[in-house]
Amino acid sequence: MTALFGEANAKGDLVSGDKHVHLAPAPEAEAPPRQLPLDVPGFTGRRDVLDRLDALVADAGPAPVIIALTGMPGIGKTALAVHWAHLMADHFPDGQLFIDLRGYTKRGPVSPREALGQALRTLRVPSSRLPVEEDELAALYRSRLAGKRALIVLDDAASAQQVYPLLPGTSSCVVVVTARRRLTALVARCGAKATALDLLSPAEARDLVGEVAGRERTQREPDATAELVQMCARLPLALRVAAANLATRPHQSVAATVEALAEGDRLSKLAAGEDPGEAVGAAFDLSYRGLAPDRRRAFRLLGLFEGQNVAPAAVGALLGTTPEAARRLLDELETAGLVQAIGGGRYHLHELLREYAQGRALREDSSVVRTAAIQRLAMWYLTTAQQAGRFLDRYRRTIRQELTAPPVNPDPAERARHLEWFAAEQQNLTELTRQVARLHWDQLAWELADAVYDFFELRRYCHENLEVHRVGLEAAQRGANPVARFFMHHHISVIYRELGQTQEALLEAASALRLSLQVEDRYGEAAVLDNMARTHLQLSDYRMALELGKQALAIRREISDRHAEATTLDTLARGYQGLSKYDRAYECAADALEIRKEIEDLRGEAETLDNMARIYYGWGRISESQDATEQALRIRREIGDRHGEGETLAFLGYLYMRIGRHLQARAYAEEALSIRRKITDRQGEGHALVYLSTIRRRLGWHEKAVEAGLEALDILQELRDRHGEAEALDSLSRCYRRMGVYERARQDANRSLVIRRSIGDRHGEANVLNALGLIELNAGRLGRARHAAKRSLRLCHLIDDRRGVAGSLDLLSKVYLQMGLAEKALRTAERGLGLEDDVGHSYGKVVTLRNLGEILLRLNRPADAMVQVRLARRLAAQIGVQHEEIKALRLLALICDTAADAAAAGAARTEADAIDQELKQLLGDP
């Protein structure tokens, strides 16, 4: 979607004329994924295959081009695929994806579900919103790639079945699959173009050796070079490793290398080229024997870790040395052709080399040495993750509570550094947790799960978080450790809550609660109760949420946990908001804010200010809501909380929309949308688009509003965000109602109603029923409008939502007025006005006062009508809601006409027109 504005800085009153608006250029769209590994340096040969691949793409038809590169291990499938992908990258501006399917590793192949998850996160779908079922993941994957010119490399496939779900459905994409087996089924079923790679030709093989070892040497010893090529069976991997040996020994002749390669009975057999596959082992033997002892040891132990790539610091822990020494060893192993530098200071070990290194370790290192190496690595990852995690959430109690907390509100750059570490090591941490669990190192398994919790929680890697915690739970159950079992159950409950799986969340919470009571852990008991309260908030079960929250608060005060006390006070504030008890909600939030300031918790202070802003909004005190929101925004920017900044900006845009300042509202919504996209918060992007749709609707830009609403709906449906989907449908329904497309408005409102009921959102259900009533009222179906309004009213009474009751009464009064029941409409509107007064909802009071004016005018009581409408106009001006002020002035003019006061009527119209015209000039066209 094209951004309308960049960041806006608006000061002064846009309506009165004291305005200064500065618009920055629209932010650049986030760059598409570029996942290709580094191109192989000095790639040579395979010209005929490269030309064939070019031709396949040039002759593409209506189906996506699928290329299958097959051949034996070490034949150069991956190198060729990556090299060709780099050559063709410019032809695929929407991105290049690279997925290692691990078809023939000891760790086992990547499941299609796991591969789809990797791809979808690359395509900016948050992990928290990935579907569970493989078919749904595949459908979402195809949807994200629809119409995109993207190149997908699927490396090391085990079978066609592993590949099927990863195939896009659009002809604009090209897929390259590498595999050892001939993927006959992929050719037959999907029309894949198979290319079986053979050994290099003698000329190509000599060229490869010359490229790596130096052409002057191979030209000086052509016969020895030819013999070397034969010894390596013209296999690219073996040739590259052997040539790397030559490159590292500038004084050694090619002939001497051939002689070393031929040593031993086994290797002599390879000289005849009888088994090309074993030539790899021969080349590895040659390189390995040429290493110094410390490098041999480093290579062997490196093969024991099952992670995809490593950094020197981790290798230092594995070897029991410093990161600097480990880096030197890795560089020397790269020079020998045994590891590959992949950028970012990280190194990759080819699977064949990993297997070779593991074999060497089994033969040459004792089990004590091997075990100690992996334990050192696991402990390094554990302690590093635990320390880094304290910079993400310094207040959460971890399993290892003795760790020193970081400084209060650390430097954003320091926090960013820890986030970068987690992002780089995410897959290794997950793989290591699996590996130590397989070794039955149970304590390490559950401690690693706990250590990664904060990062996975922050980035919404819910499925990965769930997986490692299930592994940790199994380990805790094996070890019969109730404390570890508590942590795993509690974290799993929180993860389920964030996935929207509330029943599963409550079941896990019940297990955690039993364990906390069993071990008399008051801290843990309170944490579970607060989580259960928040789960009931999602179900709109506000009374149960308050009951559980009060229990949590009592415990947290008893144990003097000030930060947790503030957290639960915020939970209670949300519960009271749900019941429209804004006084009680404000008391809780104010107490929370006092604690946040006392303990210097800036992040928490911003969260509580956001909460208070919503309470002020519920009261109708818009200016105070703005102040609180802007304070929260300043703090979030100061501490570098981009996720929170996007959330606060979106609500700030909504507030400006409510007071009719749509230019600022749109600018804030666009900025929120830009941030959400930059930090790959797909869910936040969808919600920001809902706000943008609403703002455009208020501007009268109905087609643009529908466009944003449909984009939001597409995203939120893909992510299975049921609440967000309902919000998008609500926005679309209101757009269609304003456009007079009542059937479509009715359909979308009913779809939203089904979702609200399915997720137990009774507050949202009442709002949708109210919206349906407005649709039927505008469509002239008064009986249905009254029925919807009464259903909304009953539901609001049931959940004790007094503000909702007032809104339903306002709608019902409008229906009665259209039905000719003016006296009944008056009584109903007066009841609503009384409730608006009780809850302090100023905006709602403006709307109801204007409605009362229309009813009194219908009853031929113009003087009384004028009193109500003047009150509405004065209050609208006071709280800064210009569009309501315009409506009140136009109604006032109509009342003056009835009272035969032409001068007053003219003055009211002139004032309304002036405000309206200035707004139109300022806002311009869509």
C-alpha cells in the first residue's frame, strides 16, 4: 500500500487557524527478503547447465517454473543453485528465499510445517499468528507469494512430499530444488524440469583446481593436475577441498599432494575412480591430516554441535578457549576448505563435513572429552541467554534467580545488541534444546527453555516457544522437578493465551497453579492468577478477571513485589474498563503509575500511561487521553521501544480522529503502519490498517477506506487473528453503510458477530449488534433495527457495560423516533443521557444531547430543543470534536428556522460552513 504521508509534526489548533503542520516524505517500503547464502568464490564450469536454467525461465508458461537439480553428495548441487540464483537475483525484485530442508542430516529432515513457518516469518508473518495445520500454512504461504516475482531455493530435499507444500501457486515465481534422489514424483505431478548433475568434465575439473589453488601452479604441473582430478573423481567438493590444501601450502607441489592423497590401501582404490562418493572422504582425509593438532581437535569437536552455523564466541566455549583464538582456528579451517564463512562473523559446516568430523571425534576423542565439549557449549549458551534475557525483561523471575539484574532502564543500544544476539542464535538455541533433551540432560533442557522465553515472547515466536517449552516440560517430568514443571506449565499457558487458545491456556494455568500451591510458591501463585485474569479479559468475563486479579494483587502486596503489583493493578484497570467503571479503573491505573515511577520502570510507565489514556477516552475526556498517550509516546521513543511506539501511535491517531483532526490522525496512523512494517510486526500492521480505514471513512473517502479495510482483513485472516478480523469487518461494515451498500454492510457485520460470539467477546458482540441496528435504521427496516438495539442493550446490561447501555439507548431512541414514537424516544434518550453523566462520557453526551434536540423539535418544543443543542455545541467545542460541533450548529439553524429566527439560523449556518470549509481545504482530496 502506498503511504500517504510520512511522519507528521502538527502543532496548534487546525480549525481555528493556529496551525503548523510539517510532513516528512513517505517512508520507504521494507526491503524484500534476500536470503541467498554467499556465492561460491571462483565458481567455474557448468556453463551448459546454467544456460539450460536460463532458458527454462525465459520459456515460462502459466505455471510456476520448478527446477530439480539432482545428484550425488558433493556433486555441487547447492553451489550451482546459489550461483545461478545470484546471477538471476535482479529478475526477482520481490525477494529470494533460501530454505535448508536438511534431507540427509543426522538431525533429520525439516518438516514441511517447520519449513513453511521459516518461509512465512521471512515473508513478515509473525510466528504468533502462524496457523497450526500444515494445509493452512501452505495456503497462507501461497497467498503471500501470489503475484510476486520471487525465487525460492529449496536445498537438500529428502523427497517430493517434503517439497509439495512449499510450491507457490503463481507463475511469477521460480523454484529451484536440490536433492540427492531423482524427484520423479515432482516431475510427474508438478511438471518440474529435472536436471541430473554429472561429474565435472576433465577440463572443468582442472579449471576448478586452478581457480582455487592458483592457475600458474596447475599450468606448471599439468600431468600432476590431471592425476589429482582423477584421484578426486572429478567431484566438485573433493576437488575444492584438495585444491584448498594446495592453496595453503604454496611451496608444496601438485605431485606431492597427489602422492599424499594416494597413501594407504583404501585411498589407493580411490585413485582409479571406482567410487566417486568415497573421493570426498579421501579429500577430507588429506585436508585433515594436514592440519595442526589444535585445528584437528577444533574440527572434530565442531562436528558434535547440530546447529546450522556458529560464531567464534560459541566455538570458543565448545573448545574451552577464547573467542579470539576460536576465530583464528575457524579462519584456518576455512582456508583449508573445511568450514565456510557465511558473513556476519559466522561459519557454516557442510553436512558431509559434519558427518566426517563426527566420525573422527568418535574414533579419536573419548566420551568424556566429547561430553565435556557439548556441556561447555550448552552452558555458554545458557548463561549468555540468561544474561541477555535480563535486558529484555529484568523483572521476570527466572529459574536461576541468582543472576544479577542489569541496570534499570538500560541503554537502548545495549538492549538492541542483546536482541541481535538472540536473533542470530535463535535456531541454534532451539536446536541445542532438542539436542540436550535427547541426551537426557534434563536440567539444561528446561533451563534453556526458560532462558529463551523472553526473546521468543517479545518477537512473538509462539510456536517455537511452545516447542522448546514442551521439550522442557518433558525433561522436568522425567526429573520429577516440581519447580521446573511449574515454570514450563506457566509459560505454556501464557503462550497459548497469546495464540488466542484460551481454553488450553486455562488448562495449563490450572496445572501451574496446583504446582505453585504444592511447593508453597506465593510468587508463582500470583503470576498464574494474573495470567488467568488476563485470559478471562480476552473472554470478556470481566467479573472473573477482577476476582482473580484481586487474589493476585493481595499476594503480590503480601510479598512486597512492587513491579508485579503494578502489573496486576493494570490488569484490574482493564477489567473495570470492561465494566465501564472508569473511576475504579483510574484508581488502579494511578496506583500502578505511582509504583512504576517509584521503581523507575520506564517501560512499565509507558504501558500504564497507555492504559490511562484508554480510561480517559472511556470517560470522554479526550484532551487528557491525548496527554497521557503523548507522554507514553515520548517514553517509548526515549527507550527505543519500537513495538510500543507503533502501538501508541496507532491509538493516538484514533484519538485525533475522534476529535475531527483527521490530518494528524492519518499521519499518526501512517507512521504507526510504517513502524509495524519495519519491525516485521504483521499483526500490528493489520491493526494499523484498521485504524487507517476508520480515519478515511471519517474523511468521507469511502473507497480508500474500503481499500485499507480489505488489506487489513486479508492480513488478519492470514494470521488467524480472530479479534482483529472482527475489527476489520466492523470497519468495512461501517464503510459500506455510509456508502448505502446495506446488504454488504449487513453481511460483514454478521460475519463479525459470528466471530465475536465464537471467541467469547461479549463487549464486541454488543458493539456489532449496535452497528447492525444502525444499518437497519438507515435501510428503513425499523423492526429489525429495534430488535438489534434491544439485543445490544440486554447484553450490555448482562456484562454491566454502562457506557454500552447508554449507546444502545441512544440508538433505540432514534429507532423510536423514526417509528413515530417521539415520547418514547424522549424517555429513552433521557435515560441514556443520565448514564452518560454517570460514567462521565463527554463525547457520548454530545451525541445524545443532539439526539434529544431532534426529538424535542419533532415534539414541537423548539425552545427546549435549542437548549439541548446549544449544550451539545458548547460541549463539543470544549472537548475539541469539530465534526460534532458542525452537526450541532446545523441542527441549531434548523431549530431557529422553526422558531422563525432567520438571523440566528443564518449565523449558525455561516459558522458551521466556515468550520466545514476550513476542514475541507486543509484535508484536501484522497
